[in-house]
Amino acid sequence: MFPTTIPCLHLMLLCCVLVMGKPSPRSNPAPWDWQTGEQVDYAKYNKYEEEMKKMLEQPYFARVNNKTAVKRGEVAFLPCRVKEMNEGYTVSWMRLSDVTILSVGSLAFSSDQRYGVVHVSRPRIQADDWTLLINTTTTMDSGKYECSVNTMPKISHVVELVVEDPMDIIMQDSPYTDAQYPGPSAMAVISGPATHHVSSGSTIGLECRISHLSTPPTSLYWKKEGKVFTARDRPGISLESEKVPGVSTTRLFISHVTTDDSGQYSCCSDIATPDTVRLVVTRASPGSALTGHNSCSNISSTHGLPAL
């Protein structure tokens, strides 16, 4: 019986040593005062939380085709589908090549009547389709177009349009593609001298004709210094175009010219070789300087524009 009690005594001694060896707590410990620490800016965190909620509620783009290919003369449909389109947001279309606003909402902002926007609401999928239409496409319409929503920050979706010319496809299939072919037989001709000198504040008129046409041109437009020149570039610009078989005509009128209007102006078309003239605006006494297919005095009386 005695030997069995020895392990029990050892166990009791070990427990006493462990209890006595435990350090005692410090007397009067200092409590943690949370008010003396760094102050938390709860208003800032609330602001971040509100911004995160707004971002979650903002519209976003659904996946659609980002490349459209059509043949010259066909109608191009450029898709843009926006989900969670709530009130206060607006969809806009822009041509990236010249940063031109084509539409805001359902309203077309371009003077080119070929552009339009079709809005279709799709409540089942909580989405809205804002499709940009380009009628009677030309190869010049090829490029990138941006559909954007006025969120903060702005979100955008880019669609690339490729307008194929059937004649180019035929030429690519021809075994004589390496041969040097002459350009279009038709030529654009701007009436008057190669250089026009006008006074600042005058009104200048340029007339361009393309003759011997079996079919009218699809596009007939002006360029200034190699860039497309339209009525959106500055106030006081008037454009007149008549695209018919035989002789097609386009006229460009610029009122109250300044030295900024000086430069090279080209008459361009999809079926004719372009013609270019230079306009030089000098700081002199203003007068009417209208140039056309007749003399300056005849043009002034024809259009009924008085001398300035």
C-alpha cells in the first residue's frame, strides 16, 4: 500500500509548485481609455459608403458586338446596350475621328441627315438599347464610334465600323492587282483662281462642280487643311450641295472671315479626284469677296449678298 501512495504525493507537490509559481497580477492596472486615442472621422467613412452605393447603382454596358461591317450604301447599325439606366443619365454617341457629337439621348446633333438613334427599352432584362444608325454609308464612315453615359466617372463603349467597297473587293480578286490603275475619271473643279485673297470681315463663297457623271456621288464635302470642314466648325458657315447625274455641285459660304480662316480648302467626293484652292485672309478694309463659276460681281448679284 505504501508504494502506491508515492505517485499521488508527487502529483500533489507538482500542483502546489505550479500554483505558487504563477505570477500575481499587477496592482491597480491602468484601464485603456479609448477616448484618448486617435479620433475616427466617421463622416469620411459615411461619405465613402455613400459613394460606393452610388457606384453600385450606376448604369453599365451589357456585352454587344464591338465591330460592325457593311457594304458601301447599306445602313449601319452600331449597337449600345446599357443596363440599370435610371433617371438622370443620358447616352451620347460621338465620332472619335474628329471628336464630333452625333447624338444626345434620342436627339441627333449632326447636320448630316444620315445619322439617327433608335431607343428600345427592354424592361425584362432591365436594359435600354441605344442604336446609332448611319444611312447610305460611305467608306469615309469607317472608323470608331463611342457610346458613353454621363456617370461619374464617365463610362464608354467603342464600336468600330468597317464600310467595304465592292469595287475594292473585285480589284483584290483580280490577277492584275499589282498593276498601276489611274484614279477616277471624274474630277472636282473649284471655280476661280488657285489662291483667293480676301479682306478680314468679308464673305467668301467657293463653288465646286463635278461634271460628266452617269450616277450622282454618294458623298460630296469640303476639307480644310486635310480635315472634314462642316457647319459645326464655326458659326457663319453655310453649305449647299446638289448631288445629281450629269453635274453635281457644292457651295461653301463663310461669313465674317478672319485670319484663322486662311488655309487650303479641298472639294472631295467618293467618285472624283479632289480639287484644292488656298484662301488668304488679310487685315484690310472689309468687302464682299464671293467666288463662284462666274465673276465676283455676278456671284454677288446672283445670291443677293450686299457688300459688307
